[in-house]
Amino acid sequence: MQSEHNEPNHQTWRSRTTQFLLGSLLGSFLILVPLSYFMYFTPEAVHLVHYMGSATFVLLCGTLSAVFGDRFLKLLSALFESMPGS
């Protein structure tokens, strides 16, 4: 007779927190590329709204990765890999 807590599909708070942090990290990398471009070429065009939108995007990526797990993280990493590099 197994306990309910030993199920492999049951996600713990630690795994959800880790997925939230990984999603937030990937989201911050995704948003820093265009934000740094705008800050370098047109620093007077970057306003508080851009920073608030960036923070919202990062939190949204973290929340979606905590809810959907590896499926969203794979999608986010595929998006990150498809960005053109130098």
C-alpha cells in the first residue's frame, strides 16, 4: 500500500518553484534582448511602461512554466534558440 505522496506525477512545491524560476530566467533573457537594443540605440524612448511590461512578461513566463511544467519550458527554450545570434 503506497502513500499518496510517493506518486511520480505529484509535483511538489520545490519542483514548481524550480520551474517558476527557470521560466522567469528564460523569460528575462527573452525580454532583455529587445530591451537592451532599445536602451542602446534610443535610450530616451524607453519609459517606465517598458520596464513594467518586461516585469509582467517575466512573471507571466514564470507562472506559465510553473503551471504547465516542462511543456512550456520546452516551448520557451525553442523560442529562445530560434532567435538570431551574432
